[in-house]
Amino acid sequence: MTARSRWILGATGVVGAGIVWVLVSLGDRPVTYDDIREHFKYGSIGSEPGISLLWPMGGVLPPYAVFTALPSICPEKLPGGYASLGFVFEPGHDLPIGVSRRHRLGIDHVGLNCAVCHTSTVRDREGATPRVVLGMPAAGLDLQNFLRFVTDCSLDNRLTAEAVLGHIRQMRDPPSMFERMAIRWFGLVNRIKLETLERRNRLAAFLDGRVPQWGRGRVDTFNPYKALQFNWRLDQLPHDELIGAADYPSLWNQKPREGMHLHWDGDNDSVDERNLSAALGAGVTPVTVDHAGLKRVRDWIWTLPPPAYPYPIDRALAARGAVLYRQHCLECHADHRFRDGIVEGRKVGTIEDIDAIGTDRHRLDSYTYVFAANQYALYPDSQYRFTHFRKTRGYANQPLDGIWLRAPYLHNGSVPTVRALLDAPGQRPKTFYRGNDVFDQQGLGFVSTEREAGGRVFFEYDTTVPGNSNSGHVYGTTLTPADKEGIVEYLKTF
Amino acid sequence: MKGYRAVVGVLLVLGVISGVFVYNHFFRTRTPVFASDEDHFLFGSIGTEDTDGIPYWLWLVLPRIFPEYLPSPGGYASLGVLSKEGNEMPVGFSKATIGYERVGTNCAVCHTASVRLRPDDPPMIVPAAPAHELAMPQYLRFLSACASDPRFTADTVLDEVAKNYRLPISDRLIFRFILIPSAKRNILRLTARYSWTHDRTEAGRGRVDLPNSAKFGLLRQPIGTTVGNADMPPVWNLSAHSGRSYLWDGSNTNLQEVVVSSAISAGSGTKWIDRDVTSLNRVQQYLSSVRPPAYPLPIDRPLAALGANLFERDCGSCHSPGGTRTGTVVPIAEVGTDPYRLAAWTPASAAAFNAYGSGHAWQFSHFRATTGYVAVSLDGLWLRAPYLHNGSVPTLEDLLNPPASRPSFFWRGYNVYDTHHVGFMTTGNEARREGTAFDTRQPGNSNAGHSYGTSLSPDDKRALIEYLKTL
């Protein structure tokens, strides 16, 4: 081999390797799952950052290597790790349910998916094994403190390129060489800090305690959206508008919901548009959204049945309750056959005027006409552009399929159990604890009297805090205790 | 020789390719067509995109990049720009493709209002009503502030666009090197044309200074000290008003000319008007028959009947549809209202406007200067608050009080209706948050004059107002 041909061979090799490297690093590959349940739990809907190689956009989480390093970098900020915030970890997974992984533009990113807010656990009693229930409201998740932790620790002085590289050396599945180079030489960690700073500035109102705590199982759907999508300066909004925390809803059985007023205030009647809007909340942008990944979830929850009540039911009592339910509740809430797509009830899925229902109005007022006007420009110049959002003047009547898993009740989760909801507002608990996954078969809901259990501190819910009122929805509150027991028993069959 | 031919061939092919490229990216025109006349009025193009149009993607992201230059959170809506449910473009904003997508304004931006009975009602959108919420000067000031900001760069703008839409690389290059720099120049030139607004009374929400805009901008007359702020008028029911004097001072008597000159003032290109006025004709046709909405609350009919008699007796000659002076100019000395708007339009201005379209098919000939204000007919009066040409009197009740007892300071631009005084709410925190200040002591803002009916008894006033609700 002559010197010249060796030189040519070498150059070709370098160029070829360069091309391969560029192709690999530019690829957009989610970690995929054939099983739809696994896809729901861990699959990507596109909420990982993307768009630009040097300046990734979208998403709310730092890259995989940083995300998994944060709890050990700032241990005192999160002693129990992500699990203490209500994230559910399964054996064999280093990421919790609801966090997806995707290789995008050379970086191993993570993002939030539908399961983060729509999956939780249930236990029969303290000490029992938790059962993971897909599609139920994430009643234990403290999303606000999660965002606060990720923000604080990303900006902490201990988060440095060296610290992340040290963490990477211990990883079973370390990120690509490209990413390691980006961390070591191209300032990836500093850029993450800049992005985090910008996000913190936009969301300051929710991170610095200016608005009441969302607490476990609740999120303010639209206010962070105003800041993240439209860059509204939240401190200039009327303060009450920033109080919008509400419970996560269940995701199952969407098909019979199409055309009904969705979201607590009924602001949208299209399941698909509602899904895309929720995906924005998880961090997708109209550009980075993974429509195929989202559609798999959509098709699955379309007919996903609500889990059947696993504990004994007193059938005779339930039958008595069914009669009363028909009389007092069916018109607005349909009955146990909704799980089979049968909708009986004139007002199911329609909006009940705020003056008639009388529940806390903050969530309603947090969604404004001006905000809707801005939403119509989301997903611009595409078939997905939003057209269904409407400002309403009340709360939507929800079908009650799988209601046993949807505690606490009312849109703001201000009433711990179904039984308590059937008491007059003055008799409902004034404070209680949210986030315990031990089931209360008596009251129908979760145990709400324990302050902490198993190392997890629950959220003390105070109904006197603005946005947390347990007033209104007085239907059935004048029935006899025996009748109320009947209705509770019947609702177990939903 | 052979080589020469090959070179020519290659050049020819390149020429054709670049020609097609340039045509596609800068000239190919596509204007959306709307099925209903109302949507055409609200969102259709009247040819303003070509001259003053802003590239759509830039227009979309400016409020997200520069929220600090808007009066409050809410994007363009914070400027009183309205939105009709489900429509991407706000009311009065058209999107047309001339090579690239551009945003212009149309008649509806100044002639559509919204109204609510309670603060938590979704607003009702009323086409052809005066846009009492719109802060047009602030819109221009917003654009100007953006274009003057050092962050108004291709990098900033394209990064924000990238979050919303994947622009092809060719478009990104065009934006970077052509459209964003030229938009900056155009915006600064447009706002320089309005620099005269800085040293005189604020128009605020619901008003524009049409005479000065025409004189100083369009007609290139020397900048003077006049103040011409006036309310935007309703444009409904035009066929019922044919043959009247138009504009507050009656400075034109020909409807067609008023429509075309208003479009030109709004930014329609004269070449566009030469080419095709079917779009404007469709607007005019729609407006000729569209009716104001009825008063939304129950009316005390017997009381209104009493009021009708009083109206015929005291107001009819100037304001009833068949009144002898309805639609004619009442001398300023007689009506006694603020004279600034009248003084802003002079015989010289009229002559200049009549000469403006010289050589065009639509050339104007009916512009004139007058000596007073038109006694307008009062259809849809309940939605035309604040009252008088300069919007200096918040409610009908105030208008029936002697000038000295009318409010001297209030907030205008809030769309919740005050059914008690009949007009929009002009006091309170919300009105202050959403409105702009109106101070009647500023030049052009006087609430004097039009003292008709101010000496009626309280009962008669109540009856008269009840009747006025029915118009």
C-alpha cells in the first residue's frame, strides 16, 4: 500500500465516520414499546425537547443523564427521591411511570407523557402491595413540588458538567459520545441552566408560593400554559385568575365522551383536541409532538374500560341505591351503564351554570375568553389547529365510570369521599390529607385522615384556602343516612 | 460555439428556476374565500396585506417575544382586538398569501364590538358596531416598540417560530435575509408616519384620528396642530342611510367614496382597488342590510311608549328616520359640542383628497369641509356608547344631564354593559384595568354641548331612555 492510498483510505474513513456520527446524532428515535400498556406508561408523545441541535426547545425536563442525576446531586432537597413526590417506579425501570425517553438531536432526552398525571396506585390497607392502575387520576402526584425540585436543583451550584459526567460513569446505559462531548466541551449543562432560568421566570408565580399549593393530585391546567405557550406575564393577571388548581381526571372510556363538554369547566367538546391540548401541558410543541405516539394512547383510552370495584358489594343495598340515584343523580351523571357507552340523562356532559352548582369558582375563572382567543392560534397552519375551545360559565356534568378511583371529589378535590359529598357542605371535612393510596371502602375514596405513612408525607388540604372551597353540589345531601349508604353502595358498581 | 450554447442553456434553465422560485415566494397570490358575508367582513381581505402587511409568522410570534410592550397579558386581545370563537385570526385581521403569508387589517377591526351583560359572560361579538375596545394607536406603538428593540432579530424571531411551525429551509433563509429586515423597515416607516400622534391628545380605546391620518399620512400635508380624534361609527344598516352626509362632520355625501376612502385609510393599496373591488363591494352589500342587535334585556313597553312621544317632540327633527334635519350637518354654533374634530378637516384637506385618486376610476369628488356635525340617526344606539362624536359622554343618562354634571374623567374600552345608566361600564377596577383614561379637559375631549333634553324632568328622562333602548 502506497503512502498515498493509505492517506486516501484514512481520509475516507474519517469522513465516513463523521457522516455516520452526524446521522446518528441527528436521529429522532423514541424508546418504543410494542405493548400498548407499556407505551402508555413509558412511551413518548414527543414532549422531549427538540427542534434545534444547539438550542433544544419544548419539554420541561433536562436530559436523561441530568434528570436521573438530580436526586443524588441535591439529596437534601428531595430525600425520598422522585418516589416521594408520588411517582410510581416499577422493577426493571430507572425512570418512573409517566416519564418517556427519546434520543433526539444527539441527546438522550426525557419527557412527560399522559401516564404521569393519569396513573396511580391503590392499596387495600397500610402495608399491602400497591396495585398500579393505568388511566386513574394521579392522586398521589405532587407535580408542583416536582417542578420546583427540578428547577431548584438544575440551578444549584452543585449541578456542574463534572457532576453529570461522574453520574454518567455509573450509568448502566450511558448517553452517546456526542452527548458526553456536548456536556464536557460545548456547555450543555450551562445551556440547561439558562433554559431552566427562563422557565423559572415564566412560572415564578407557581414556584415561589404566590398562589396556594396545588398539593398532591392536582394541577393548574391553564395558567402555566399561559406563561409557557404565550409568554404572558402572570404577575399582571388579576391574582384570583392564577388560582386554578383542579384534580386530574380519569382517562378511560373516552368514546362515549366525544361531543360532551370536556375539562372541568367544559371548555372543549373534542376528545382529540383536548388530548393535544393536554400534550402541550406535558411539554410538546406543535413541532415536536409525536402524533403517532399520541394516537396510540388515544386509540387505547377510547375504549379502555374503567377498573371494576374489587371489594365486596352489598347487592341489595346497591339496588336500593340505584332507585335513589335514578331519582337524584342520573339526569346529570348517567348511570352504571356508561361504562358500556350507554348515556342516559338529559344533562350528561353539559354545563351546569356556576350559580346553580355553587362549587368553588376559581377554576372556572382561571380559563378566560382572552385565553381561548389565543388558543385558536395553536398548531397553526395545520389540520390540528384548535377550534373547539370555548369560555363557559359553569362546570360540566361528568359521567361517573370508575368513580371509586376518582377521589377526592368535586373538580378541586375538596371532598375526600363520596359519602362526605352526600353531606351538606357545612358537614364536610374542613381539612383532610390527600395522597394516601390506601382505599376507604366505607366512605368510597382514599384514606384521608393520616398525615403520613410509609415515609410519604401527605398534603394537608384546607378548604378555607382560596380555590379549595368544598361548597356547592348539594344534591342528595338531604337524604337519610340509610339512603346515602345505598347510593354509595350503588356507585361501587360504576 | 458549442460551449457557448451550453452556457446559454444552463443560464436559461437557471433563470427559469429562479423565476419560478421568486414568483412562488414573493408574488403568487392566494386570498382565502369565506362562505358567509359576515365572515368575509370579519376576516376577508381588503387588499391591505400588499402594502402594510406583516409576514404572518412574524406577526404571530411578536406578542410572545415582546409581551412587555402590550398593556396586559393576552396577546393582541389586550389591545381590544376581538376574537370570534374558533377562528385563528382575530376579528378585523386578514391573512392572505402574496408570495408568503401576510397579515393585514380590514373594515371589521374598527367596526366590530363586543358586549357582555356580566363580567363572567362570554362576550357577544357584534359586527358593524363601533369598536369601542380597540386601541389602534397602541397597536401601532406595539409594532414600533418591537421593531425598535435590539432583540428584533432573525434569530429571536425564527427561534420562536420554530416552536410553532417547521418552516422549510428556503423560507427560513428568506425570512432571515429579506422578510425580517424589511418588516422592521416597514414597521418603522409606518410608525414614523404616525409620529404626530405623540404630541397631542391620546385617541385611546374606541377612537382614531382619521382626519390627521389622512392629511399627514396619505395626503402628505404639512403636520399641523389639529386634533381629530373621534369615535369609530357603526356601519350597519347602510341602505337606510343612503343620501345622507357621512363621517362625523359630513365631509362626504357619497357612500361609495366613503367606503373606498376608508379602505385606503386602513391601508388598501390603490393598485389593488384599481384591479378589483368585488371584495369591497361584498362588504358594502353586507353592511347595507346588517342590522344592529336588539337591546338584550326586557324593555318597559308602556314607559318606552311615553318616551317615544317625548322623542318625537324634542329629538325627532334631527334624529328620527324621517326628521327634516336627520343626516344633515348642524352648525357647530348650534350644537355646541367639541370643535376640534371639525377644525381638523379643512377645505384644503378636502381638495387634496379629491385630487388623491386623480386618474383612477374611483377618483373622489365629494369630499368637502363643513361647518358642523351631522345629526346622525340612532339605530342601535345602545351599543354606540360612549356618546357624542368624540365619545366624551359615557352613558345616555349622562348625555341627558347638563354638560357640567357629566363625568369629567372615566375609563373607556371595557365591554361590560351598564344597564342602569345605558352605556358601557366606565368606573371600577375592571374598567380601569381594561380601559384607557378619558379626560374631558384635554383638547378635543370636551363633553360640552348637545344640551337637548337636559332640562326634562327625571321621569321624562327615564321614559326617553327607555325608548332609546328600542332603537
